[in-house]
Amino acid sequence: GEKPFASLPQELQSLWKPHLAGCFQVEKVTRPSHLDILWSEFFITGKLTPLRKIIDTIQLIQNNLSPEAYKKLPSPGQAEKESLMRYINGLSALWSVGANLKSHQLIAFYLEAMLTRNEISDRFTTAQLAQKLKATPPQPEVPPQQRRK
């Protein structure tokens, strides 16, 4: 594979493992760690794409088993466990958007734009995000020179 670090000394170049290059790329959230990766990408780049993937995950709350429903099953199988995991991923995505919305204006900007333009794919997610946006107006970000050290 291509060695993107050609300017590094030869001994460091030998550490490049092409098969690991995509391990932090998330196309669709299928486990909780994917949300962490997407938030990291968003905070590093400020791009909308990772936030869209997080938002798309919220719809998983619907039509999947909540923990309460899962506990009521007499003997849940693999399909039920996977449904529970999808629900948890969706709920985690919703919570994380709300938590990060409180302190990051760019998230509020993107959400307002997406809601105004009807860019969110389902009504459930649209309603949830509108409620989060209305309930938790973002705080202005403190410029770096004014932050406590």
C-alpha cells in the first residue's frame, strides 16, 4: 500500500500498516465506540459529515427493543440482543447531541440549518432534535485567551 509518511525516517516508515488505515473510519454506527470516533472527527474537522452520521443513528431508537422491553422477554436470542444494541446506539447518539449542543455553537448552527432545510430523514429524529435545540440553547464559546488555565 501507499506510504503516506514518506518523509519520515525509514525505521518509522516500516511501522505503517495499510490494513489499519481505515480502522477509525465509520460509515454507519453499529457500536458505541463509533460515536466516539465520529465526535472526534467532528471536533477535529468541524465538518458536517460526522455529525450527520451521528444524527442518522438517532432513528434507531424507533422499532428496536428498549432495555425495559428486552428485560421482559423470556429468553432473548441474538436478534433481540442486536435490536437492543441498535436502540442503545440511537439513544446514545441523541444524548450525545444534546450534551455537546450545550457547549458547541457549531452543532447548533448545523442543527438549525438541517431542521430549516428539512434535511433530516425522519420525523422522529426531526422532532427529537428540535426539542433538544429548543430546550438547551447553546452557551457562547469562550475564546481561548479567556479560558481558565
